[in-house]
Amino acid sequence: MKRTIRHCIAALLLLGAVCCSRRPLGQFYEPISERNIFDLTHITHDTLGGTQQFDIDKDGNLYYAAIMLPSMSYVTITKLPPRPDGFSTEIFGSMDLYYCGHPTGMSIEDADDGTYVWIGDYAEKRAPRSYWGAQAIARVKFEDGKALYPEDPSIEWFFTDHFGDVNVSLDKEHDLLGISAHNLSRGDYSRSIRVYRLSEAMALPLDTIVLNTHRRGGDGAPEAEEHELTPSILAHDLRKLTPLADFGTTNKGKTWRDVCYYAWQGFEVYGERILFIEGGSGRDPYCGKAALTVFDYEGNVLSRRFVRLPEDRDALDRFEIARDGKAEIESVKVRNGRLYLGFHSGNARKEEGVVTSVFQFDLPKECIY
């Protein structure tokens, strides 16, 4: 027992599996190394509120979605090459999207005419420097230097229903569009997951949809005065389609083995599987702990894995990730047959700053195929 405890503390990254189906998954252990570091991005300026999501394009470039200080009213999408050594300052461009809110879902689409960002938009101001509750999904062409309000006519909209906190996951390989939504009136469910055929969604005609009345602006936002608005959008109305999957997850669990025990941090649709990531934030005692759940389209839990970044301070300091051993998981992706997990950590280097890191692993074949 003592040897096992020492072994766990010495590791930087442990993926132990507790299976909620009939198949035992065993344990997956891999300490941090050059093999599984995909990116370490050091940021030392004081305008970054927190990197929330990432994705990878067909050429291997990274796209990070970060909330920006001081107003927390817009998200910056930054394109950069992966840098496992963490010291390059090269970026390929960035753009700002106003009033996206707190993105816990973002996907990149490689299209014939360029790269597109899919992200929730039209969020509401719930308090000073606090935007939540995105009402629709925006498809935005990535263009370096652009700054767009949600009213920009170049944005293509997708609407799922009058839910709150809608987020998106794209699996173009399997022609899938995943939508998650929070704040539902749906029995004991706290979050809904729906999956559609991407090609069918994009072929829908555009309809005028009136969104919920909400407030935005002021407190350092791009618009100086806070005001109320009831916007209308031209959108592909997903309510016209029959989802391939449509299920909800229950409220907060009692132990880490239960879905929604930790804060929800994103999801990923991949083939016939849905990956659901949770983790503690930098301000709670669960920071550095996370769980990855795999569902089928019926909402059955196929597996649940405990993801931990223990306080291996030597390794954390050596790779300049976090001196205090705390990192918040931010997003999960499956690309080219690999599993990617993103983390955001503060207090990273000798000077004040943050690190956004992405780790890569072999795709668990017993869970996802």
C-alpha cells in the first residue's frame, strides 16, 4: 500500500479507469514526458482571464479560446504552432469575438475556403465582468486581426432551442454536430447532449429566430454603456431535425464515480461515442483533478476515468507548468486517433504568468472506436 501511494504521488499524470459498464478497464499510467506533451504555451501578460478551449486543425496548428480581461466580455481565438518545449513566441494570428461568454465548447472546421470557428455566442451579462448563457452557435471564418460583434452579417448561425449555455463539438470525419445545453427544465437533468448530422444541419434553410432578451456592455466591455436587447438572427433551426442522440445527464454526483461530480469543462463527439470532461477550477480544492466519462448515443455510461495531476512539484517545475501543482482541465478532443486533454494553470514560471498545456495519449480502444 505504501509503495502504491508513493508511486501515485511521484506521477504527474495518472489516468485510472473505473468502469461503469461490465467491462473492467484496468489502469492507464503515464508520467509526463516529451512523448505526451503536445503544447506548452507560456503567457505572461495580464489581459488573459483564462484559456477555456482548444482545437487542432488538419495541419496540426492549435487554436485556443481565451476569455480576456478586464471586462471578460470577449473571447480571443489564437492560432499558433504546437510547441512542446514551451519557449517559442510565434503565433499565426488571432481574432476577437465579442459577447461569446464563457466558452466550454469550441471546434475548428477545415473548409475549402478557409478555417472556421464554431462557438456559442450571444451570451448575457449576469454581473459585472461575467458573461454566461450563450444562446446560439456561431460559425465564424477565422481571419487574423478581425473583431466581430455577434450582429456581424458574416456569421452563420445554428439554433437548437431556447436553452442556456449552448456549446458545440464538431466531428467532421463522421459528419457529426454535437450540441450541449445547460439550465434546462428537463426533470432531474442538468445538461443535455444532442447529436445531428452535420451535413443535414448545414443544409437547413435560414429562419428568423428571436432570441431571449438579455443585457450586455459597460464595465470595460466594447460597448461603453450597459443596455438591454432582444436580438433576431437568421439561423439553421436544428429543431427541424431528428437528433441521432438526445439525452441528459443528472445533477451533481456524490462521489467522483458519479457524473457531474466536478465542474463541467466540455465535451467531444467522436463517432458513436460522446466524451464528457469535468474538473475542479483553480479556486476549489478539486483543482488538478478531473474525470472523463464516455457515453453511447443512448446515454449509457460506458466508462469513467479519473484524471489526476498530483503535486509532483519537481516535474511541474521542470516543465514550467505550475509551481503550486494546480491545473484546471479545459477541453477534450479526439484528433487523428489520439486523445488530447487541455489544462490551464497559473503561477507557472519564476515570473507571474500562466501556462496553457495540451497532453496527448493513445486513444483507449476499449472505450472509443
